[in-house]
Amino acid sequence: MLIACVQTDVSFANVDENIHRVSQWLEQAASSNAEFVVFPECMLSGYAFDSRDEALPHALTTEDERFNHLSSLAAKHQLHFTLGFLEKTNDQLFNASALIGPSGLVGHYRKTHLPHLGIDRFVDRGDLGYPIYQAGQAKVGLAICYDSSFPEPMRILALNGADIIALGTNWPNGASRTAEVVPPARSMENHLFFVAANRVGEENGFGFCGCSSICGPDGVVLASTDSDNELILYGEVDLEQARNKRIERVPGKHVIHRFNDRCPSFYSDLTADRTDSE
């Protein structure tokens, strides 16, 4: 299948304008026969809000009729796509990512790792865990920006069967090293496809570095850019590569298995509370 990774600017606090942007990018991706498209974090709202109250008017419930319109775009082009949005429910506010397909909202994820930056200073911590969703033939795990800096949730998605991890991100200027190192590392560790769609442009004093990428099993970079221009990256993927965790580099002499060779009985320290009070 062909994957598309959209690196785009976002209109701050203008959901309808950003939906129009999504529509235009989907037209372009569909013209290249992409079947799965990944958009950045907070694609519908923007990110650099200065308070919870400022952000709330631009947050959506998952029942919002605008998701029906987005689903109609997926149906028109016969593809699936992920994008970031601010989700409101009752008195809570989440930084969320949605997977949308021709039949509607397939599922969504709420960001669990929250840096002291932008809207993440004011949202609630995600509470949905790390589910896997079906997008055509692919099993997709969703993650958002800072989540990828922690290997544990990426490994959970892999163990739960993800062929592809779709990461929407808003890496700011200064985070280009993260954009360079993390996607190939996570794809290599878990022997799967990893799509990192970062945004570009400036917003409320923040600039965003771009540097989006599509990486394959063993950390092979299928497509990447070091620019901060708007563009689409494409990558042709074979899902069976992600599903076979056995790697035979020298027949009978150098064989590893990314999952079977783990030693979970030695990993209990990972869940110990070591919070630094600083």
C-alpha cells in the first residue's frame, strides 16, 4: 500500500479553514493513489494556545458533524487518514488524534505524555491507552509527538499488532534532532512502519521545523525531508515485512527475533516509580 505523510502549515484557531486544508491535501494524495494519509498534531485547531479557555472554543467532540464531512472526504477518495484535534468531553480537554475512513470515525487516541509546551500545558492526560485500529489491510497505532520519545508506548503498540504507527507531531524549531533520530529508532526497535508528520510555519511565537519522515522495519528511511516547506512524502510499504519480526541476516548464523528475544521478566524496574521531584 502507498502511505502519504503530509507536512503542512496550520491556521491557528480556525477549524473550518484547516478542514479545507485537509481537503486540498487529500486531493493531492489521492491523485497519487495513496491509501493511508497522516497529518500533523492539532491539525484542526493549532497548538500554541496560552490557556485552556482560549483553546476550548476550538475543541470538538467526536460526535461533531464536521467529522461526518471528513468521513465523506475519505469515502470520496477511498482512503484512511489520521489527524490531530482538540477533543472536549464533559469538563475535560484532550490533545487527540483521529483515524477516519470511508465509513466514518474508526477510532481515536488521547495523548498521554504531555510536555510543558503549548496546549499540552492545559489539557488532561489521555486515558484511552494504546488501541490498535484497522485501516484497510493495515493495523494502525496512533501516537502524538512527545509520546514517541518514550519507547514503552511504541512497544505496546507493536506488541498489540500495529503494522504502522502514525505519529502526528508539532516538533518546534530546536527539535530537529528528535525528528532525525526517533522515527528510525522506533521503527527499528519494533520492526514496523513509522510515519512522522510534522507541521511547519509559525504560530504565536513558535516556529515548527518540519523534518517529517516515513521509516520502515529495521529503521530504513523510505522518505524524509530536512526542509520546513509544505509537502507530501510517499512510501510504498509491504505490511508483511512489519508482521514478520524474524530477521535472518546470515542464514543459520545470524538470526534475531524482535519480539521472541525479549526478556520481560527482567523489566519490572520499568514500572517502578522514579519520579524526579525536580
